[in-house]
Amino acid sequence: MRYQSHTTTKAPPARLPAVYCTIFTRRCQVIAGKFAGDYIWRMVIDQQIPSLFPVGPTPLAERAGFRFGSKGTHTSRTIMLSELAATFAASAPKSTRAYYASAIIEANCLGKATGATRRLTYQRLSELYALDPSVPLFQVLRRLWDIDEAGRPLLAVLCALARDPLLSATVSAVIPLPAGAEFARGPMKEALVGAVGNRLNDAILDKVARNAASSWTQSGHLEGRTFKFRRSVHPTTPSLAYALYLGHLAGFKGQELLSCTWVMVLDSTLASARTLALDAKRIGLIDLRTAGDILEIDLDRLDPSYRSV
């Protein structure tokens, strides 16, 4: 998986679905609200976020385990971080798909009350994460999970973004918010409508927005219960390596990988992304070489199976 590129900014190709090509723009205002005698300032700024998928669905991404379309797990569930952690805690790093199924359904490692609930939980976790070592993006997730306890929420949300089109549609409603700004559900619903059109009725749209807000809370990007506020997350070296891996599969190349939307999900600046990438090289996750404005990244160490994807 070797490539090199000069620093460049390219417009998205024409005639791709809006969900993949759109440059997400958040135009907001500073609004003063009053709650329990105190003023709450909702601060949102004009900011643009490129799509997670600059060239739309690609065979490479689909073979690696990405899922595209207008359907997603967030119509009924969140990223299920605690369930994923418990499943991994009950399984060895090289467990098979059959073992994950048995651990959840037969051994009931998640402590669900009924067989039907256990089967449904396994299905939803499989939708979000694959739970199958033959799926490259899951294989990389599982490897990084075991060496990056602090970064597990970020690893989980990155994988879920690759596999749930509904969650990926909500990036523009969360990531541009400055730390401390109040999260508003309205822009998230607008982003979802832009991605799926009129496929979801208002009730389902509200549910997806609630579930997505909960997912972004589990990942650390939001905090609060009734009122949620943006908080900054802190990228780890393995989570940055995973973001680069997913970004490449999604179509970003060379220097633009360090500032792509997958890296932006980690609240990483270009400088910190470069520093973390160098650290990922130091610990053997990736190979990286720079020469002026040329960047060459080799991700074969992270995913040795890439050449057969």
C-alpha cells in the first residue's frame, strides 16, 4: 500500500451522490439562551468539512469492509462501545467470527436477558464492526484495540463511521463545533436528510439523531445529558494510524491524508497528525518518508493482508 503525492487540493469529481461529494458547511450564530438563571451561549462558527469519501464508494473500500448506502444501525442502536469492549474482553485477539457469535449468543458474555436479545445484539455489533477477522478494517481495529486502551472510543467511532452511513452523515453536525459549544440536534437532522432524502420519517429521524448524539458522547466528542456540549478528544498514535488507514481506503492520498476528514474526527491538527504519524512509524505501525512537500506513507505493516484485499 505505497503511494506518494505532492500537496494539492482537488475538487470532488462530478456526478457523484451528494452524500459523498458535499462540502459540509456549518453556518451558525451566537445565540444567548437562558437556563436556571444562567446564560448559555451556543457558539458555532462557519467552517467547511470535506466528505469522508472524496471519490464516493470504491471497490477497494468495499472489499476492506466499508458499507455504503442509505441504511444504518443508528436507526435502532448507538456505537455500543461498552458491548464491543465486553465482547473483546471475552475473546482472544485472533478469534474467529464463529467464536464471537458463540461468545455473545451462547456464552452470553454481554449478560443479555433473552436469546432473541443476544442474537439481535450480535447482529448489530456485526453491522458496526464486522466481528470477522477476514474483514480487513476489523482485523486492524482488533489489533490496535489491544495496544491502545486510551484510544478505544476513537477506534470504535472510526470503524463505525466506515460501516454506518447514517453515523457518517452526522460528522458535519459535530466535528466543526468548537470545544464548549452547545450541540444542536437540528443541524444533525438536516445532515441526515441531505444524506438519505425522505427515506426516514420524522420519528425515525429523531431517533437516529438521538442515537448518533449518544454515539458521539461515547466517543468523547460530546458531554452532558439533557444538554450536550462539544469537548475536544485527544488522538493517540494507534487511532491516528487507523484514521490514516481508513482515509486511504476512502480515497485520500499522500499529504492530504494528514488533514483528511478521518483525521479531523480525532481533533488533530496537521502538526499533531504529523507528529503522531512519525510516532506510528517509530513503533512499527506504518512506514513514512517525507521530502519537501512530498509525503510517502506505507500502511502494509498495519494491514499485511492489504495486497489481497
